[in-house]
Amino acid sequence: MTSWLTGQDAQAIRRFGDLIRATPSLRAYQSDMMDQFVSVAAEILAARASMNADDPEPQIAARALLGLWHVQAESLRKHLDGAPERVRELVTADVRRAAWLIENGLGMFAARG
């Protein structure tokens, strides 16, 4: 997503995101699609771990991993007005911070601050 930014109109990207956030039917569709993605990811993760897709571990792992997509989108929105290379660096840093928390566990969250 961030490599696509070069040559794009930042304001058009922002307006598109605002349109999704402001339109209930688009938010609902996005939420439904994310639920479908979580289901597919949970199935894949469960198969790798010899578990059932509806077990708690693959469910939360899938939601956490797909949550990185949300982190990326919010970070992009926050940093969009910068130069594309700088936006890429800032967004990547935010996603890595979130991924660090997933990798190291939520118990590390309070200890890190």
C-alpha cells in the first residue's frame, strides 16, 4: 500500500477513506469483509497448528494479524500529507510497533511504557 503512494493524490486518498468512515453501508461492508478475512486466516493458522479454526488461539491470532491492516490504514491517514518516502517510513514503523506487541505478547504492553 505504501509503495503505491508515489504519484497518488493524497487528498483523494483521504477523501476516499473519509467516505468509507462516513457511510454506514460502506463501514458495514468493510466490517463484513474483515470478518471473512479473519475466518480464512483462522482456518489457515489452525491448520498449521493442528487445531480447529473455531478454537480461541487461531481466532485471536487471526484478528491480531489482520489488525495490522487497520494499524496501517490509520497510520497512513495520520501521515498522508508527508513526502511518499517519509510516509512509507512512518507507516512501516507504526506497523512494526504493533507487530512487536503481537509477537511479544500483551503482557509486555504495560512493561514497555
